[in-house]
Amino acid sequence: MKRCDKNLREVLALVNQMIQLANQGDQDREDTGCGIIYGMLRDSGYKIKQLAEDEKKKHIAKGWWDRKQS
């Protein structure tokens, strides 16, 4: 596996963790300040995820992406 693909896979794993944490934090929060933080975390996670998914498609088109490990 190319190192760039490995890094991209790690980014995708991290953004999924970001989104999960934002969702859990939003459920557990007790004030609006935390809600703002979790909302920003969720929004950022989805934006980064979209960028990473777009880049993954480019790697697939170039034949770089190892589909066995998708």
C-alpha cells in the first residue's frame, strides 16, 4: 500500500471518530458553549471527510488505491 493511501485511510478513520465524538458530546452536553464546540467538530469532520473521499476517488482512478483493504 502506498504511504499516501495509508495516510488517507487514517484521515478517514479520524474524521469518523470526530463525528462520533461530536454526536456523543452533543447528547451529553449541559450548556450551549459545548454545543457550539461539538457542532464545529461535526461540521469540520464532515468537510474533511468529503475532501478525503474526493481524494480517494482520484487515487482509485489513478489505480493507486488498494481496494482489497477498503
